[in-house]
Amino acid sequence: MSLALPTTLAIVFYLGGASLLAAPLTGCPRTPQRLGLGAATLALLLHIAVLLGAHGGRVDLHFFAALSLVACVVAALTLLVNLSKPVAGLGMIVFPLAALLLGLDVFFAPPTTPNPLDWQISLHVAIALLGYSVLSIAAVLAVLLAVQERALRTHRPIQLMRALPPLTQTESLLFRLIGAGFALLTLTLLSGSLFIQNIRAQHLIHTTVLSVLAWLIFGTLLWGRWKHGWRGRSAVNLCLTGMAVLLLAFFGSKAVLELILHRSV
């Protein structure tokens, strides 16, 4: 079955959902946000169907397939976050990115075959994927928080603030996400130490070192929040630094191995 049609529909629904979520920026009522979340939900279901069809129902960790998989999980978590804390700004950024990464995987990436994984590695990958996705949302929220704080500090409110909850709620949600992501990242490192036998042969040295560094950065941020009440610019900078290191840990290493050195991992 051709994946072109469901992929195209998913992209259209992702972009349509993001546009509807952006309606408050133009002064429209909040009603279109419900339609936007509905459109994004349809896009997510199509995205899942495409992933299942493209990779035979298995987890494909090659570069572009992994990007699309992470985008799918991040989109799903964004929808869940919006059920309890309406944060339209997240969807305005996440859903177009999900559309882009899905399109790259289906229309531009070379075909790949998923590597067989035993249940221990599958569990490790699932925890890592969920932790990475939660921290990705935290990073997007950190950017939105920085914009929100700057607008309040300069007494120049911007339209984007209409798509965000009050500053204190945004900051509270940010640290909840960082706390959950840190716990999942801890489990990822623990499960990796138990289940991965030869990190050198599996090209995981750089991934492991950078993941530990990211874990230290996020741990420091949470400690500083608990001990010294860190917030604002310091918290945003540490969050984005930790996410950048985590991005390099997985996708940076895979990009070098697959796209430059042409090694299958």
C-alpha cells in the first residue's frame, strides 16, 4: 500500500491543527483551539499508521525513521499536555515539526530495515524514547517561557502570550516535565547499563557519555530549583543546554555514522 496519501493527509492535518491553535494570536476566540487539537489528533493517528506501514510494525532506529518516531511521540505528549494545561504555543511549534519530519522520512529518506531487538533492548529504547520526548517538550516550553518573561520584563506584551497560560503556570509545567524527563533519563541510563553488553562495538560510547552529561545538567537544574529556587533565564539556559547535549547524544552520533560515514547501526 502506498504511504503517500496518508502521509500527505497527516501533514495537512498537522499544519491545519497548528494554524487553528494559532487563532488566538489574531484575536479569534478559543473555540478554534478545540478544532486544532482535533485535527492534530487525526494527524497523529495517520502518523502512527504510516510508521506501522513503513517499518513493518517494528521500531526502526535509523536516522530519519527515528526522527519521525520521536516526532510522533512528542506530538502525542503535546496533545496529552493540552488536555490538562492548554498550551497552544506548544502545538504551534511541535505539530509543524512533526509534519516536516514525517515528510522527510517517507518522501526523502532512503528505505531502511529495522534491526531486530530483543525485549530488554526494546524496553530500554521505549524508556529512552519517552524520556527524550518529554524533555523535548520541556525545551520547547522553555523557549516559550523565555519569550513570555522577556515580554513582561520589557512591558511589551506580544500576541503569543494569548496562546500561553500565566507565567507561573508555564514555569510550574516546565519543571514538572523536566522532573519526569529526568526520572525517565535515569531509568534509560540504568537499563542501558544492564542490557547493553558492548558499547564500543555498538557505537554507543559518544551516546553514553553525552547522555550522562545531559543527565548531570538536568540534575543540576532540578537541584538548583529545589535548593536555591532557580528560575527564569538560568533555568531556561540550563534546560536548553541539557536538551542540546541530549540531541547530540542520539541524533548527532547517528547523523555522523549514517549520513557521513555510511555505517548501518
